[in-house]
Amino acid sequence: MINVGIIGFGTVGTGTAKILINNRAVIRERTGIDINLKKIADLDIKKDRGIKLKKGVLTTDAHAVIDDPEIDVIVELVGGTTIARDLVLMALRAGKHVVTANKALLATYGSEIFRTAAKHKVRVGFEAAVAGGIPIIKVVREGLVANRIKAVYGIVNGTTNYILTKMTEEKAEFAEVLKEAQKLGYAEADPTYDIDGIDSAHKLAILATLAYGSSFSIKDVYVEGISKISPMDIDFARELGYKLKLLAIAKETDGKVELRVHPTMVPEDYMISKVDGVYNAVYVEGDAVGSTLYYGRGAGDMPTGSAVVSDIADIARGIVSGSTEPFAPGAVSPKPKSLMKMDDVISMYFFRFSALDRPGVLSTISGILGKYNISIISVIQKGSHRGKAVPLVVLTHLAREKDVTSALREINRLPVVEGKAVCIRVEGRDGA
């Protein structure tokens, strides 16, 4: 029998406990191992979570779970990066295997945690840290081990995908849809981590570390959120044949890895463009397997709990077979990849200017773009109000970020342009 202790009895903790209890026989049949939920620690042990637990399972003392000599695997579901870090390190030093769904913890302190696990010859499971119920960690780490990963990108935050989907379908403003998402429970009372792209960046750092065998952290990721996206931009994207998604993107070029999270226009006929609502999808391109796509629920008690239990089962197999060799992502490549500066990233771009409707304005703007080696694919101008500002949209061929930044800085200073230009990167087709 393998005994498990859970620290944190919130949404994911509840889902994990339900699966371990209700599917205990199924797990035993498939693995040949009896996995027993022995203890659960939480500050609130009186709240009814709809689970019948044996007497003595619940405790308010997390240390009692870690210090229990019969417990083999500690599941950390506290969240955050302070107390969670202390508990995880304490468990590893006590010789316990750890499973966590904490992407912020791993994206910030992953190197320290995996070093500690290696030192004490225990394992850390983290399938649930990225894309919830989608087994993307196992895919990159095991299923595609024979491949050089060319690119990993995806929708890894259900809250932002729900908001952009609603804005697209209902032509609604961002603030209006965010309030609706909060009422429905799809967005937190403080949605900053989601809408500013930070949650996606944490997940991208973990995926990139696995994909490229180098240690990346949240500090390595360029991040933009979705709060400045307007229905007008979504409409123009549709007119050009694109949909707007918040993408987490990792690509390797000549030994350098680019890591970025930002609103992105993707061709509307691409499969990832059809992923709507709270669902997640991750695209992985390998040199041998080619293009692959993984789709499913990225959050929630049961999908995430499923991923947690998957890690517990893997570790349990290792314990029973006597093979619990720790895995240290980011420490397996003899030639670690360097980080590409955002200035050197090459992409297609969508620009929206508020430009005065006068003769020569378009030629002035296109002249500045040409000066910085930015060529134009198409132009859309809406309305005709001589002497007044109207939307002017430009879709470019591939260009370098540094050149785009310089060109927009110069264009924004033009007396015929009101306010700052909207700039959205484009992926797919020529921008792939």
C-alpha cells in the first residue's frame, strides 16, 4: 500500500480526494497498487466538501502530514510561493515524494526544488501545474522524447480564453465580459494573474524548461495581457481572416529560445482558433512527429485532480518497482539553450492607427514602416471623415520586434496620428 497525504483542501484538493476515494478500486486494477489517502491538512476542516472521510484523516497541522512515517507521497495544493515552498522543501528533505499543481512555485523556485529532490533521491510530480487535465507534461517529457521540439504554443488559461471568446461572439467590451466571468466563477475576484498573462507565463516557463532542457523561470518570459483588447480589434482580425487568442509561445531558433505571452492573431481555420470558452489547447511541433495538438479542460476540481492522481500513480509505480530516480527538468541538456531577446523576435504584426483622413497620411505611415524594413501585406481604412481621425489597419509581413518598436515610436509622434497605435502579433502561415 502507498499512503498519500494532501496539504490544502480547496477546489483541487477536494477533487483529488474524491478521485482517490471513489476510484480507488479502478486505480488498483490498472496499476496493481493500492493507493490510500491517509491524511488531509487544511486550516478549515469543518466545511462540508461532499466527501465522507474516515475519522482521523483531517487535521489542521500540515507538519503532522509531512512527519507521518507511513506517508510516502505529499500532495501540495496550498498555492502561492511562500508557505508552499517551505512545505515542499520540508517534505523533500524528509524523504517524501511530492506532487504539486503549483505552477507559480515551480516557475519561481523550480531549480531549488528539483535540486533538493535529487539530493534526497525523491521525485516531484507536476502534471497538474500546466493545462489541468491535459497530460501535456507527460507528452513533452515522455511521448515526444525522441524529438527536438521546434515550438510549443497554446491557450493555457481558461479565464482569458473565455473572455476573448465572449468578446468575439457578443462584440462586448472587455470590462463587461470580465464582470460576467467573475459572476460565473470563471474569473477570480482579483483576476490580475489571469488577465495580465502572468498565469500563462508561469506555465510557459515550465513547458519550455521541459522542452528545451534548460532552466527557465517567470523572469525569462515577455508578458502582455488582454485588458487593452477592444471589440474593434477583434472585428478587424475577423475581416483579415484571424481570431484573437492569448497565446503562450516558446520557439527555438539557432540554439536560442524565445518565450512570450501576449494576445495573438491566429488564422481562423487553424484548429487552435476553434478552441473557445474555458478550454485549453497546446500545440507541440517536433522534428520527427511534426505537428500535434492537445485539447481539454485546463482547470477545475476533477480535471486537475485527475492530473494530480496521475502523478501519484506514477510515483507509486516507482516506489513499488524500486525505481524512484528523480527527474530534474532543465538540468538534462549538456548544452543549455540561451534566451532570445524580445527585440530579436521575428513575427507578423497587426497595427491599428487612429489617423486623420487626409491625403498622404497612408504614404507617410507606410514610408516610415519601409524605413525600418517592415513591408505591408494589406491595409484597411474604415469610414471617410475628411480631416477627422479614422481607424487605419495595417497587416505586415515578417518583421523584427526592435524595428517595429522604433517605427511605432516615430509614427506615434506624427501630428496626423491620434494616440498610440495598437500592435498585436500574428502567428500562423507566414508568421509561423
